[in-house]
Amino acid sequence: MPQKTCSAAWLEGAALYQICPLVFADGNGDGAGDLDGIRRRLDHVVALGVDAVWLTPFYPSPFDDFGYDIADHRAVDPRLGTLEDFDRLVEAAHASGLRLLVDLVCGHTAKANAWFQASRRERGGPHGDWYVWADPRPDGSPPNNWLSVFGGPAWSWDPLRRQYYLHHFLPSQPTLNLRSAAGEAMLETADFWLDRGVDGFRIDAVDFLMRDPELRSNPAAADPPPAIPTKLFGMQVHAWDMMHADVLDFLERLRARVERRPGAVLVGELSSQPGHGDRLRRYTAPGRLHAAYTLGLAKTAFTPDAFRAALMAAGTGTTCWSLSNHDVERAASRWLPPGADRARFAAFLALLTCCLPGVICVYQGEELGLPQAELRLDELRDPFGLNYWPEFPGRDGARTPMPWSAETVEPAPGAAWLPVPEAHRALAADRQAGLPGSTLEVWRACLALRRAWPALAHGRIDLIDEDGPILAFLREIDGEAVMCLFNLGTRAADYVLPEGSDYAPLELPVPGLPPVPRRIRGGGLVTVPALGAVLARREGASGGVAVAAPEAVPVPG
């Protein structure tokens, strides 16, 4: 692992590992995940070869929304441990060479939060304007037409205060007014966790942090769907309820606060609303977020054109690639081509992810090739899925517990947040560790390949191309250039390499790929196998220099 430095430059090219504490590892035997369980499983994360861990919320919460409904931003939920447990986790992570990022949820709280209870009791009190409140229209209806992402109006009536309060998600998640003293309170919350040693934050739902102060209604979508959709949120142009320009000012204030701690970073989550590529660039401009990701790519088809568009929109070093996470269907299922082998496809995704520019994020279980869990209605916990069943099953299929052992699953069945599917037991970590060709070993080797070649981790991206099923791009830094060819199709395909250079193929940690000639002439034809790849070091390019290959990376199988 790299040595910890005091510069935020460590994030450039870094690999993050996302952990959901509730469903990762049980440290006290009660059948649910906790902070001590994470500490005891850090050896798995270290062996994977990532640079940092991102923890989703572990704060006190009613758990209406997987912990993103926070009752106290500066404490640990007793079901997950104590502040002392958190301190031990930070210490253990740092001793292992890992950095630790935590979720900072600035846009909303739980209704049970003391701030909200104070705000609803007294309009003129110290917390009176900490949330977005509004009077009803003369007919008693909500102040405007804004919709909740999770369904229904974005406003709920509070009989105590006799006003509506805004909630972009669940009614139990009232929206904070960051233009008030609540904004400073969130900056102080960042200080609280930085003082405890965290190395930065993942900022939740950045696009929802600010909205039109005049609370103007959104216009209808310009191209209405032919039939009324399941999710009404898509029937509006979200001109006024989100993505307000004042988000930038808050990000700058947060960045200034984080800059007091050398090496601390900010990684933001953007929505998939139109223009997310442009917002990514603006949100990661100097003095704002260090990096950001959007779910836009994850919500599109698995095509070279989609990846090319995402790469064209990405900023080298500032884009974070999250192909799977707790909010979307696992990529191993979502993008699996009909008839394709699951293990082969998971290995392909591992190599593709590790060649992308900027920051990459591995979601717990992704390194095992876990497919999306198929759950019954009575097993669901996600309010998003419960509201939209059966048209949309929600996000629980990506949130089932991490399978450590095929025999004794941790957390235990029945006591866990969600059940562990039988298909996941067969892919348990103890089944894959040390097994040549397993998805886990492929991920370890792909991450090692990324570290071994600076062009893959830190290089700029150039020559982005798509030709039939082939996605092609060049990664280059300090005279080292690696041409990356990925066949996203289920049949072998040919690609003509750029002229002017010769290419020396790299040995790849993906089982089943046929050997490639030791050297390929520029302008030559390369055959890329189905769901396969060719990575080749460019040699003899004008203006460049030939570089020595790094140490060999073990190839499973």
C-alpha cells in the first residue's frame, strides 16, 4: 500500500472500496453488521489492493432509508457500535495503509433529529429556519408542484408548525435549509469527524443541496411520455427544485473547511439528471469537490457509445467511476449480455473498471462478482421498492449482506437486514480467496495492474473511439502510453490500431483470453475476443519514448 501523505493528490487514480456497515460484517454476533466487524475484516480490503474505504452512514437513525435518515450527525448508532469503536476502526485502517472516507449527508435529516423537532416547535427559535418551510396555498394545498424522488408530493404538512416542510425523498427526511445556520452546522459536523481522523467525505445527493428560494413550480417535461410512467418525478423539468447555482457556494465553503486538514478530500454524488457531465466539471472546479460521480452511465445500456460519451465528459483525475453501488442494480446483472458467462463478464468488468481514468470505486461484493439478489415483496426494506413494486423492485437486491463464508453467512440469516441468496453463498469470499481464476483473484490482479502501470492509474485519456462493439482509448503519462481495447460484444471483433507506433501487448489477468502476438505494427488489425480486451504498450511514437514494462502481474488460471 502507498504511504500516507499530507496531500490530497493521493486521490488521483485511487481505488475506493464502498462498505455499508449494516450489511458488511458482524463483530458482536448479533446477526447484523457493525463497526467492529468492519475492523476485523480490513485484511480482506487490504488484500484487494485499494487505497481507501468509503463508509455509508453509521449514525443514529430510524433506518427508514438505509441510514440516510440521520437523527444525529455526530454520533454512532448503538446497533453499529460506539464512537470508541469508530476511533479504533480509523486507527486500524490507517495502520493498514488505508484511508477512511465517511458519508456526509448535508441535505436532510430524519424527522427524529433534534434540529427538526426544535424547528417545528418554534418558528422564531434558533432552529426555526434550519429547514425548508412554506405556507400552504389559499386552498390549503402544497406551495408548489415539486415531486419527491420516492413518489408523491415533495411536501408534507406539519400540524404543529402549521406549515409544509420539504422532503426530496421520504416524508421522514425533511430537507435542511443550508442558507441558514444549518449550513454552518454541517461544516462543524465535518470538523467533528475530521478531528476523529477521517480522511474526507463522500457528499450525498449534491444536486439536491440547494433549490430556488422563491419555490417556483417546475415546468412539465417538454416531451411527455406516451403513457403515464410509474415514477412521476420524470414528468417534470427540474428547473427549480434542485441543481441550483448556490450549490457551488456551499461546496466552496465545505472545501475551505476541509482544506484545514491536509490530505482530506471531498467526493460528491451527482444525480443522473440531464447535464450531469457539465455539472461534474463545474462541481469539481478548483476550490470545490476533489472528485465526483454520477449514476448516469450506470442507468444506460452497456454499449461502447455510452462509455465513449461518459469518457468524453469525464475529467481526468476528477471523475469517480461507480459502476455498482447501493443505489443501482449490480452491474454483474444489469449489464450481463444474454447468454454470457457470469464469471467471465465479472472479470471483464473488473479489467475495464481498472483502466478508467480518475478515481474508481469498488462496491462491497463487486469483487466477488455478486449478481443482483432476487427478493420477494415480504423481504423488502427499501421504501423506494415498496412504493413502486412490482414495476420497480427497489435497491435491496444490491444491499444484501456480504457473504464471507458459504457455510456460516455473516450476518446470520434471519437476523440480518436482508436475506443472503443461495447464489451468493456459492460466491462467498472464502470460496474465492486463493482460487486461480476466481472473480476475487481477478479483481486483485486488475488492481495490481492499475498500480503497476502509471498510465492506467494517472494518465490522461486520449483517442477515445468506438467501432462496432469495440471501445478504444489511450492512457498516457510521461512517455508511457497504453492502448486499451475492450470488446463489449458477444462475438470476436477486429480493430485497426493507430499508425505511427508499434504496440507490445500486456499480459492480462482475465482467464480464457487467447494469446496475442508479442508485437503489433501500427495500422495492423487486432482481433479482440468476445467480452475480452487487449491492452498494449505503445512503442516508438514520435515525441514519446519507449518505457520498460513494470513487474509482471500474476495472471489467474
